Amino acid sequence: MQYYLLMPGDRESELSDANLLGDASFGTFWGGSGLKVLMSMVDKQPEVLPNVIIKTDTNKTLTIDQFLTDISKLKIHY
């Protein structure tokens, strides 16, 4: 499953590799460029976190907490 980071104003039809948080498969989460962006926001701009939307390639919408819970069961590589 792929996870994407969306900020207000982002269009799902225009997602790119920069939005890709990562891909979960076979018990592993492979982090993408969007994961680095999210980690930077946590450190430098935590006030914007309530505006972040995470979508999956199956069109499921998650909160940051739900996303972190999902990947916590996986081996993480980034």
C-alpha cells in the first residue's frame, strides 16, 4: 500500500514522488520523499500538522496518528 502526504491545496490528481510517504509491502515500510517532509514538519513546523492529510493508494484517508500506527507494525527503511 502506498501512502501520500497532502497539504491544503494539494490535488490528489497531481500527486508526485515528492508527496509519497512510502510504500508498505511484505512487512516492510519503504519511506519516500514525503516522509522526510513530514519529519521536517514535526521538527520545524508542528503547527501545520493538523492540516496534513494522508491518503492511501486505495483512497483511504488517515490521520498522522493512524498512519504511524499502521507503519509501527512494519520494519522501516528510509
